[in-house]
Amino acid sequence: MVDTMLGLVLWIAFGILAGSVSRFVMPGPNAGGLAVAIPLGILGAIIGGGIGALLGPASAGVDFRALLLAIAVCLGFLFLYRSYALRTES
């Protein structure tokens, strides 16, 4: 139970980091700013972490592969969100 809770907290932390990095990498008009990027980062971290787990066990220490996958998935989500938000504003 404690391991599951710790894992969830770590994935949320990964998501906050992934959302922040993604927002920095993809600047420009974005409705919501970090308030949108961070939840998308958490979602990206969960999906990226799942993909990383399917690819095999991580090396010792921090799993940078999962973090990079989380950032990539979050960038995709930010792109889709921005495309949808800008289309509905017009």
C-alpha cells in the first residue's frame, strides 16, 4: 500500500515536471498556461510511464526514459489542446 502511494506521488511529481518542461518547450498562445500544462503533464506521465514499463525495466536510479516519454506525450497533448482551443476561439 505504501509503495503504491509513493509510486503515485512520484508519477504526479514527474507529471508536474513534464508539464512545466513541455510548456517551456512549446511557448506561445495557450489558454490556461501552466494550469492546463501541469494536468496534461500528469496525464502524460501516467501514459508515458505505462509505455516505458511495457518497453522493459528501467536502469538503476531515476527512469529518464519514462520522464522523456512523459514529456513527449505531454507535448502531444498540449499540441492537441492548443489546436482545439484556438479553433473554438475563432
